[in-house]
Amino acid sequence: MSFSLPRISFAQSAGAAVLAMAYTAVTFGATLAPAPAQANDIFYRAELASPASEARTVAGGVAWYCSENVCVAGKGTSRPLRMCRAIAKEFGEVASFSAKGEELAVDKLSDCNGN
């Protein structure tokens, strides 16, 4: 008794290989793509005086996600003023800054911007 596999054409095998590679690329891309901070993960929020030049950056040791002139990040290990200075160094003047929903005082915001 012998066992034989059914014959498939080159076009069928090439098509199957292309589909397999496409599926792998899509699932790897979805798995490895960094996700923006979820609403419940936001600890820091900075409103910039002008739009951010990048959508994502690392400042103050945390990943920041920016859209237009608003940037958000999860909790880091530094004090709010230190984090504000880090984002100001990265993008320029910060119009407002909050940590855990608490706004940075006006005098601290001035320090953040180097005034």
C-alpha cells in the first residue's frame, strides 16, 4: 500500500504562499505596533503652544503620544515639573500641564518653560 499526496499546480502553491506571508505580516504588524496610551493610562497631559512636530516621542523616560498641540503619557517616576521640563525641551513652550488631573501652578509652569 502506498500513500501519495494530491498534485497541486504551481499557481495554487504560489497563491497559498503569498496568502500565508500576507497573513503573517498583518498579524505581526498588529501585534508589534505600539498602541497609544489608553484613556485610563493617561497620567500626564501637556498642551503645547504650537503643534507637536512628532506623533510619538520619549521624554522624561516615558512615551508621549501627541495629536496637534496636545501630548499625553502614562505615569513616570519623575515629579510633574521635571516631566513638564522634559516635554518643553522636546517640543517648545508648554501652555498647560497636568499630572493625575491636577494642573501645574502658574509659577511652576513658568519654571517649566525656563522663564
